[in-house]
Amino acid sequence: MELDLTGVRSFVVLARTRNFTSAARELRISPAGLTKRIQSLERQLGTALVERDQGGVSGLTHQGALLATSAPTLLGLADTIRTAVHTATPETLRIGVEGFGRSPELDARVRTATAALRVMHPRASVSMWGLGYVHPVTALRSSSCDLVFSPMPAHDPGLASARLWPLRRIGVVSGRHRLAAWDTVDVETFAAEPTLHAHLMEPRFASLWVLGDVRSLDGARIELVAPRVLDDIMTRLEAGREVLALHAAAQAQLPPGIRSLRLAGAPTAWYHLLWQRSRHSALARTFLQIVDHGCRVGNQGRNVDVDHWRDRPTDDDPSRAPS
């Protein structure tokens, strides 16, 4: 029997709420219907997932805890593939964004690059969405994405990457935190505070946001959280004890009770564009060259010179793509 993703989605909600009635209400089904979904999922996997008592769920089994940790990546990839199939045309460039999602800054850069792309490919369109915690290797190899924007360069031998523009990190704290009165804080002082970390992030990606390049993570005060969306982290942050490092582009989206701080002395981080070496279409190659050229001439991709791309060949040698 194949794994039912609807059952997996239902289990994720139940694992979070630990209550059949609350989970069923959120899923807009009856508690009995939810019970049937979970029982069916357990039969598919051949193991119990929840520990039951008279009140419903007293906890998760070892297998249930493992599924609760792994399921968001599985569901994220399923959503990515569904979006890719829905938007796929020969002239559609599919771009994933690693992390919690897109920023207005990134959207603006992509819009200007898309305008230049259409000079050479008039029918081209760009479809872009957040990958969440889906690893770029997984997204690219599944052919659900042609390119991936990531705060990290390619580490897999099957992928290549081009370094684009600096990625500025900020510190984020509750308005009640002792650092909230500061506008600027030394990054080492900030890194000494208890730091929130989403347990689903893989180490290479998480290190950037728990300031692993500032101090060793051994002995760091890392507090694990299991968010569904960024708002879940903000709710935890508002309690006032932990801190968080974020992309500066997220500053405009912070709720009123959260303060942002400049991190003095933080090492420079960079945004990257990743692709699979064995699958690099002319459309993806052209987009990559446009964005890379914008960064090299110093405008950081904000004001791509569209005229620069007029009368250029539409199928450049792949070896000319940045690496």
C-alpha cells in the first residue's frame, strides 16, 4: 500500500496539537474521521505512531516522533513537485528559494532579471516559491526546480553555484529582552545568548542562523523549536528569553513586539544561485548569466541593464556559466 500524504498531513497536525478533537477541528473533519486516517497510516507503515489514553493522545511512539520530524520535508517536496507540475511549460523557469520563503528584496531582483530574460526569450516566465526545509539537492534532482536561491553555496558534487550578493544578518529579540534597548550589539555578545533553532534545518543551513561562523556550536546555548511557519518562531521569541538571527530582508515582516538589532562584526554571508550540473537548460543558463552579470558590474542585480542583453545568442556555451 502506498503512503497516503493526506494521512501524513493529518498526523503532523495531531502530533502538534496532541488532541484528536483539536486536530480534527483544524483539519475540518470529524474526530472519528481523523482516527480512521491515523489508523490507516499506521497500517501502511506497519507500526503504531501515537500512544493513546482515555483522553486521546498521551504521546508519540519512537516511530511517531521520527515521522513527525521527517514529515515536513516529505510534504514540502510533495508541494514543490505539485507546484512545478502545475506551472510547467517549455518556457517556464522554475526557481526554488531555500528557507522560510521569499523576501520583497529577492522578488525585486528576480523581476528585473526576468525583464532582461524576456528580451532573449519573449515567451519566458518565471515561477518562484519557497522550498521550506527541502534540501536544494532534493529539489533539483527531482526536477521540480531548475534553479535554487540559497544562503549557502553548493556542497554536493552534482551541483554548482554562483555567488551573488551579500546577505546581511540581523539579531531579533523580544521587546522585553535585555538587549532590546540596543540598536547595535556585538555579534559575539549576541551569540552568547540562548538562540532559537528549528530542529528540521539541516546543519549546514542552520549554522548560518545560529551563528556557527561566529563561535563553535559546541557548548552554544541552542534552544530547539518545531515551527510550521515563521509566525510560530515569532510567538516563541515574544516570550523574551531567546534570540534569533534572521536575514535582514525579513525585518519589515517582524511583528510589533519584536526588535531588530544590527550585528556588529558579523562575518559576511552571501546569497547563491544553485543548479544541477547535468541538467542546465538554456533558459536557466541565460537567467543565471543575467543575474551574475548584474552582480559583477556592481548593481547587485537591482537594476539590470536590459539593453545589454539585446541581440545576444540565446544558447550560450554551458561552460561560460559562472561556477
